[in-house]
Amino acid sequence: MIRYIGKRLLQMIPILLTVAILIFTLMYFVPGDPVEIMLGDTATPEQIAAARAKFGLDKPYLIRLWNYLVGIVHLDFGTSYLQGSSVASELFLRFPRTLTLASLSILFTIVVGIPIGIQCAIHANKLSDKIWMFLTMLGNSMPGFWLALLLVILFSVKLGLLPSNGTGGLEYYILPVVANSIGSLADIARQTRSSMLEVIRSDYVVTARAKGLPEKEVIWKHALPNALIPIITVCGSRFGFMLGGTVIIESVFSIPGIGMYMVNGINSRDYPVVQGSIIYIAFIFAFIMLITDLIYAYVDPRIKAQYVKSVKKA
Amino acid sequence: MEHKKTEGQDLISVKNLYVEYKSGGETIHAVNGVSFDLEAGKTIGLVGETGAGKTSIARAILRILPDHATKRVGGEIFFKGKELLGLPEQEMRPLRGKSISMIFQDPMTALNPVKTVVEQIAEGIRLHQNMNRKDSLRAAIKMLETVGISQDRAYEYPHQFSGGMKQRVVIAIALACNPELLIADEPTTALDVTIQAQVLDLMKKLQEELGTAMILITHDLGVVAGVCDTVAVVYAGELVEYGTKEDLFDHPRHPYTKGLFGALPDLSKDVNRLSPVEGLPPDPSSLPVGCAFASRCGYATDKCQKGHVEMKRFGDTHYVRCNCCEEG
Amino acid sequence: MEKIKTSSAAKRSGENDKPGSLPYIWRRLKKNPGAMLGLIFVTVLFLLSFVSPFICRYDYQEIVMKSRFTLPCMEHLLGCDEVGRDILSRILYGAKYTLSIGVLSVVVSCILGVILGAVAGYFGGKIDTLIMRFLDVFQAFPNILLAIAISAVLGAGFDKVIYAIGISGIPGFARMMRANILTVRNSEFIEAATSINCSTFRIIVHHVIPNAISPLIVQVAMGIASAALSASGLSFLGFGVQAPTPEWGAMLASARGYMRDYPHMVIIPGLFIMMTVLSFNLVGDAIRDALDPKLRD
């Protein structure tokens, strides 16, 4: 298993490298000269040239790309044009907030979404199922940032129960987490339901019933473990989705995480900031998907066996 | 139907069983008034084409028909004098797996992929025989050895087993609690021909050792000849002919049975999967008023098309549902 | 049992169209009230967005300072915004942005994705590997992040949102198409077509694509829903269509500063986004159900 993880980590390298090159190249071709924006209209050509040299902007594309990639390997994501600070240290400072938001969101999604899905599958096509299915459809269609605004209007402005922005204790995360989770929660509830329905009708569940097991054990011990296997992958990609979603949610709630850093970067054309944030999140995303695959392999003996076999061969 | 036996003698007695499914807006008549009896330790074969309702009969006995699709189950099923269909779920459950158990058609899908085989056998033992976990696992390993799987494979998962081995595991699950009645739903259909004989021999051996009665569902007449004491031919959810093995093999009377047996040129050859009779069975969502077989029958008359055909008795044990078979 | 189900399913579909064909889908869709409501809502919205300048009492961009922050009333059914523009007129006029961004960006992802997926799936080998690795890179980002990155490069604006969201949606279509092609390619009728010397192009256009069309329709409907959702997010952040254009996400962005006192300015545009997205989701869901043989009973 350890060799398998090592192999997977090695496989990630070319993808992450391409991601970095792609993003760097995209940002390279952005119209507009950041230095002119930075220094304003009053700058003299000498000042501009000096600034260009300082940020290495006068060098050709390939050299700049190479320098950037070498930098990433040393965990250096360049320097912000505007603040002059290291992008990497800013990212490390902000990442815990973004990660907290995304982790709490996925936790909320799993804890609420999966039980809803299970209940719906058990009572499939009854009234309660239909109501929940409609609600989840609604949740799936709702812009998270709009829900965020509605929640702020209700809980912060009208009721004064929860803070509407900033960071601090857990109460600062309640509204952002709910707003960030709504789409994924609805999605996971629906997927759990259909996965569960498929499993409930499978032969081995009939076998379990024929053994004389009580219905509760049939559902929880036989159907559920099988139904949840495909949900693991969904949860992984949804976690990534939420990391992306934090970009919008953070700016609604003024949470100084990576998302807000990036949005500010785009607005002020501070490309090292944008570049660094995107690549950083892509890296984190890749790790989450790897962990998801490992959990998947751990839970499903069929996949596990494949991996063990392939490792033996390798 | 008029049977002269009294209920006390029979281990199981199915009387006038009906099963209906709903599909879309329609009612599917899967089982339409099936009756048969089985004494302890004996074997009855239910023979018929795919879709004739054999599996529905089996699942109705265990009351494991699919909830979401089942519309109605009617009639009576007596097991050791106790009526099963009206039994509350809490009283039915202890019978499942302990007194009555079932072997399923497709061993590939009948085992839970995320549980070890020994755990799947031990689960039933633990439930019905009040054992602790350790003892039940030990008993399950013993059961695995009984069906010919060595104990060092006990903690493997189903995907590591071949089809024949999986079916052995399924058999082990079914026989783990020493049931009085075993329902085997086409236990060998999904297996290789060479494995079929092995599995069948194993079932027969264990059945004799344990004194278990068996309802064997099959469309393999070779299997029927080898294993069964009595045979019931099922067509479109009805029994069309019912009698001892000798009655049916030596004197088949119903044109459908004749067709089935006529298509069996030589018992030693593997021709069992041939579709023996021209045409297709009727659509179970709109069954004909008269004889369900009339449209495929060379002897069909107006009378067959018009009214329901009753079961007639020939000799002591032989029953036929046909207008053409008059003299006893 | 299996036979029973298939034979009766075939009989019920009746009017000779095979399950999965377009007339079949349409017939099942008509029986689904949710999907029909969704279709009607979107159609009415689409028509209204074009006739609204002629039927609305107020111009969508007319600034009337004295009616600033008017709450919904008989004069202004949905109230007025921070410079006194009638919200109803703006919503109806702005519908065309949300709808067309949704549809056009899916057209972009669909065309490019289907071509990439079809080529990868049909030719296999190195071409397949190359395309799939390329898509892997695209999928290394959360979807919305990719759209934000692209729009950061392209800048703000109506057409740029379409490209940003369209490009970020390519991998989904490509993967689905490839999977379908692989299924279809290995089936016997393609072998038959090859054996009578059909050209590759002809096989793809006449045999492979028609057989992959049904899942494509589902993906298109769902894709429009999520594209409209992403577009509103981009506009809300200021990277999409920008104020004073009455795009709903942009309306939300400019209403945000006044939400404490005038929540109607926030509630209404969001409600319309939600109902539009819901409509497409309902339709997509209904088509998927119609195509899923397991859900027929």
C-alpha cells in the first residue's frame, strides 16, 4: 500500500507541473502591463524599467517560466506586485481559514446529506421522500452566495444571532459553512438515495433478508456499506468543489482566506497572487483526490485487491 | 385443488398462491393459484421456462418479494401447520434462514462484496443459535469445510472466489442453521457445466445427511430426474402438470410437458437449455381467459380459448390441467 | 421476472419509438409535471425578456431618484433599486443574459467536448492518452476556479463569461462522450458498418453520435443549469457581466451594499436565478429518469 501511495504521488508530478505551466502561461498573456498599473500614470520610463527588472519582467517567457517553476519547488510563489510581500507566506497564513471553511463544509454536507439520502431511499416514493427530493433539487439550484446573503439578512441583521463577517470562533463559520455546503449537500443526498436504492434491490441484500436478519441490520450492515462506496468519490470531488466555492463565500463574509486573496489579486491585477493562489488550490485539490482514492481502496476490498496486485507486479 | 393428504403430514403446503406485481400502471400476474405439498426430507422440482413465476413462488414462501414492486400476495402457505403469509414480520423472521432457507440463482451477485465469506455465514448462525462471535466464526469455518472450501480461504472476500466456489458459499449460508426446508432457485444455472454436477452432488449429499426437504427450481430436466421425488410443471404462473417423477417422465400428459420432455433427446447430452416449445409464453400483464398455453398448443380447441381449465387427477398422484387429457 | 419486465415495458412504450429515442423522451417528459413547469418557465422568461421593453411600464435603465429603494407595491411590482430603476423591468430584460450565457457556454463546452471525447474514444491509443491527460490537467482545478482563472485572463464582459464557463465545462462533456463512444464502438453494429467499408467519419457521424445522443441531452440540460449558476457567481464577484447591465448576478452584487435595509433588492434577483436553474435541473432530471431503465417500475 505504501508503494502504491508513492506511485500515485509520482504520477501527480507531471499533472501538477502542467497545471503550473498552464496557469503561468495564461497569466503571461493577460493584456495590460502590471508595472504601469502599479506605479500609476506619473511614473517615468526609467522607473518602469527599474521595476520590470526588479520583478524579472524584462526576461523572456521561458526564463521567467523556469524561474517560477524552480521557485515553486522551493515553495516560493513569487512576490506580490502591490504589497511586495512573499505570496507563499501569505498563502500559508491564509490557508488554515480556507481549509477550515472547506472542511467544516464537507463535514456538514456528509453528516446531514447522507442521512437524508438514506431516509429517502428507505421511504422511496412516499411523500416524505418526494418532499426531500424537491428540497434537495431546490438546494442544488440555489446560488450559494445568494443563500449567504439571505442568511446574513435573517440571522445577523434581523435576529442578530450570528456574526455576518470576519473570523473568530466557531460562530463565525456557521453561516459561511451552511451557504458553502448547500449545493453539495443536496447533491450528496440525491446521490446517496440513488446509490442506496440500487443496493437495496440487489441480490445480496435479498440474501441478507433470507438469512432472517432484522430489516435494520439489513439496511445498516449490508446495504449501507456498499451504497457508500461510490459516495466517497463524490465527497472527494465535492470537497474540491467547496475549496473553489470558498472564493465566493469568503468574499461575501469577508473571511481573509485564499479565495479573497485571489479575488483581490484579480481586481488589482496582482498576477503572482492570482497565479500562486490557483496553483496552490490545485495542489491541495490533487492531494484531496489522492486521499479519496486511498479511502476508496481501503473500503472496497475489490479495489484494494487490484492495488495490491499492481504493486506486486511493479 | 383437491388433495387427499391431510395437512399434518406435510412439511410445507402451498394452497392457491397468488403473486401480483405492479409495473407502471399495470398488474403483472406472476403466480396464479399455485398449490403443492412437500413432505419432510423429500424434494419437489418446479420446472418451467424463464418468467413462468417459479422464483416468485420461492420468494413468496420466504416472504422476501421485492417490496417496491409487489402488489398482492394471496393464498395460504402452511409450514408445519403454521400459516406463513399472515404471520407478523417478527414471527416470520426467526423462520428465515433457520427453518427455511434459500439458495439463489446467481452466486456472482448473491454475496455481499464488502464482507468476508466467513462473516456472511457466521452472521446467520449468530442470529439463530445465540452464539458469540468467536463460536459462530468457528462454526462457519466448519460449514465452509463441509462444502469443500478450506479454512485458510475463510477470511477472503467473494471477489476472490470462482463462481462455483461462491455457490458453495451460498449453499453454506443456506445450510448453516440446518434448515428443515431448503429452496434452491436454479442453483446451477449460472455455473459452468462441469461445476454444475459437483455443486448438485454436494447439495444432494448434504440434503441426505441433514434430512432437509427441498424445493428445487430449475429448467434443467436432467437435474429433476436426478434429484426430485415429485415434479410440478409451471406455466404462466400456474401448475399445468404435477405428479411423481415417474408419473411425469414416463407418462407426460400435458402438451407443454410433452414438449419439454420431447425436446430431451438423450439425458446424457447437455441439451437442457433448448427452448423446447415453439412460440412465447403469454404476457403476464394480460393473461388469456382460457388456457394460457392454448396459443402455442397443437391440440387447442375453442373450449381451451374460452374458459379456465381445471386441474384433473389421473391415478393417485398425477394431476394435469388440460382439456385434451380426458381418460384416467 | 426479467422477461416479464422487458416484455411489458416494450409493450407500454407502445407507439413504436424505442426507449432512448427523442420522441420517446419527449413523450415521457410530457408526463412529468415538474419538467413541464420548468420548460414553461424558461420559455416564458425567454419570450418576456425580448418583449419586456415594449410591455413594461418602466424602462429598465431609467433612473428616477425619487423612487429609490421603493419596496414592492402596485406601482412597482418588485420594487426599485438604489437609483430608482424598476426591478421587474430589469429582471425581465436581464433574463436574456442568464439564459444566453447558460445556453451559449454549454454550446461551447458541448461542441469542443464532444469533438475531443469522440476523437479520443474513437481513435484510442496515443491520441486518446494525449487528450485524456490534457483533460486531467483541466480537472485538477475545481470547476469554478478554472472559470475564474480564465475570466481573470480574458477580462470581464458578456462574451468572455461564455468562454470562461464554456471552457471549464469541456472535460465533463469530453469524458461522457468518450465513455459512450467506447461503449458504442465495441458493439457489433459498428463492426458491421466497418465491414461494409464505411468511412471513419461516416461511422462517427451516422452511427456513433446518434447512439450517444441521449446521455448528451441530459448533460446539456444539467450543464445549462450549472453554467447559469457559475455565471451568476462570476458576475457577483465582478468578473462577469458588469453593472449597469441588468444581469442577475451583477444586480445582486450591486444590491449587496443595501441588503440590510432593503432586502428585496437581494431576494428578487436570487429567486429568479434559482427558479431558472431549478427549471433546467428539473428537465435534466426528468430526461435522465426517462432514460434509466432501472427507474421504469
